[in-house]
Amino acid sequence: MVTRFVAVAASVITVTVFAGEGTPWTHLNYLNDPDEFHFAIVPDRTGADRDKNRSEYRRGFEKATGVVNLLRPEFVMSVGDIIPACTLPEPSVRAQYQDAKKMLDKFIPPFFWVAGNHDIAPSTLHPTTNLTRANEISTKIWSEFNGTNTYYSFVYKDVLFIALNTFDNMTLDAKHRFIPESQYDWFKKQLDDHPNVRWTFIFMHVPAAWTTQRWLDFELANLVNRKYTVFAGDWHQYLHVRRHGRDYYVLAVAGGASGVAGSDYSKRETLLGPKYGEIDHITWVTMTKDRGPVIANIDVNGVFPHDFVNQQNTLSTMPGQAQYSLDYPADLAAKERLKKLRASTDEDALFKMRREDLERMRKWDDLSDRTPLAKKDETSSR
């Protein structure tokens, strides 16, 4: 027996190895640097309903909450649109905030709310629409639940986080739309006050703000010489772009409706899938010590709790399941249920149905590669 002492990240690990050559592990460079941390981002919960009862966006967001609580990041960021509609009468808007608060309180880590246009109404949208009153009501109720700041910043482990309000200035002036000069001044001050942070993350709702001349001017003057990443939402479709050599992301949804469907309510309830950037997901960010952020997107339907299949709920007809009760003390009722299940299940039909499902999925993937799908020529079919 040989005892080895291995120094890893300023700590010493004692490894006891029995006689023999080699070791049954690849290395001992544990990913446990104290400067490394994880946070999650939850995208649009609403902004459009997937069905008339609005249950789909609730399920999508609740699944996202469950995934976050299973994975346990240090904290959770957002990109706006947590409540459905802030342009309704004041009692309705307040009720929506109360409902949202109950949902947000289910997060185990801290949740940081970024304002979207469904959370705080824009004061002006276009010449024929005046949302000033809706803006006053929603801003008032936001203040009751979240304080008076609609944009803010904080530093965590030498990383700067900035949350913007991109509906603070819905002017028709194309150059200054979305963000007013007062907020740009504040934004610049946050950057100037933290010149040496190791990274900067910027969260906002509307990616269209990136297309304004004022945003471009601000990027060139204040951002291009620092390490930063930007996250937005609003479009209900995932998209990664590069600006000035940096990563910008538009996140999809955690309950929101299809972006392709637009105002067609008959299609909104269907998300088109990953190839269209339409999934219920969370974004998982690992802030490394010296490599910058590592970003992964997790489908909320792809993370399962530790007991998602057990002998009380399994539909398996494998002989061992019906023959043995692995629980101790034995659950005789579960064992009897599995015997009856095995006796009543047509396994040939089960596998045939599953193969047909997989074949339909494969054909859909093949069709999805044809971008865009060709519309039928109605004139030639007459």
C-alpha cells in the first residue's frame, strides 16, 4: 500500500493506493476553485399565452423552478416578462404581481427580477397608442413589490452584474429608443466605478435595443475594451450572436409562447423545438476563474428528480420488476401492481408505438433541416 500526497488548488489531498501500477482515475484537478461559481437565468415566462387558460406558461415556469432548485446555483437571474399583462386595470395587475411573487418565492436561491414590457408598461409605443396610465400603474405596483429601482447592479465574486430596463424610454426617436440618457449615464457610471472586475454580465429584455445608434455608440465608447456578456429575451426564440468579439444571447422561454406564431393564437401553444430556438429552458452559467463564462442551456423537460421512477409508479414490465420488490421492507402492493401490469401489457404493441413515435420525430428533424419549409403552391394544385 502506498500513500500519495497530491497538491491541488492550494490544498493537499491524501490518496491511498494499494500495490500495483497506475491509478483508476484520470487526474486530481478538482473543479473546486473558490473563485468559480454558477448561476442560472430564467427566460420569459409570459408575453404571450400558450393556451386560453394560461396553464402552459405556469407549467413551463414551474418546471424551470424545479430544475433550478435541483441544480442549486448560487442565484437566479432573469430577462423580464414574469407577469402576463401590465396594461390591465390596477387590481388585475396587482393580482398578477401577487401571483408572480408566490411563484418566485418557490426558488431556493435568490431571484433577481429584470424588468420586461409585460412587467412595466412602456410609456409610449407608437403614435396611436398612449400607455402612460398603464406605465404609471405598473411602475407603482413594481415599486410595491420590488422597490423603486427598475434597473440596478451588484458585484459577486469580483464579477459585475448589470440589469437594465429597456422600456424606460419608448420614444419614436430611433437613435434613443428603449433606454433614456439618464439610464445610459447610470450604466456608464457602473462600468466606470468597476473598471477592474474580471467580467461583466448585462441583462436586459429587448434585443432590438442593440440595433439603435445610441447602443452602438455606447458599446464602442464603454464596452469593447472590457470582458463582458449580454443576455436578453423578448423574442421567445434562442439566438446567439457576436458583437465586437463578445457573446450576446437572446433566450427562449420558460412558459412563453412560440415566437414564430406571433399573433396567431391557433399556433402559439406549440413550440417548434431546438432547431427553431423554441424550447422551455434555463441557461446555466459557470463563471470560471480564468476562462470566462461557460454557458449551457438545459431543457426543463430533461432534468429529473432522484425518484422520478420508483416501484410505486413505474410502467416497466421487465420480469425482474414484477418478480422482486427491491424496497425494504417490501412493498407488496407495488409488487402485485407490477404483476398485473405485466400480465395486461401488450409489449409488442408498446414497442411498435414507440418505434413509430421515434420515426415521426426523425422525419420531423429531416423536414426541419429544410429551412424554411416550402409553402404549397396553391395555384398549381387547382
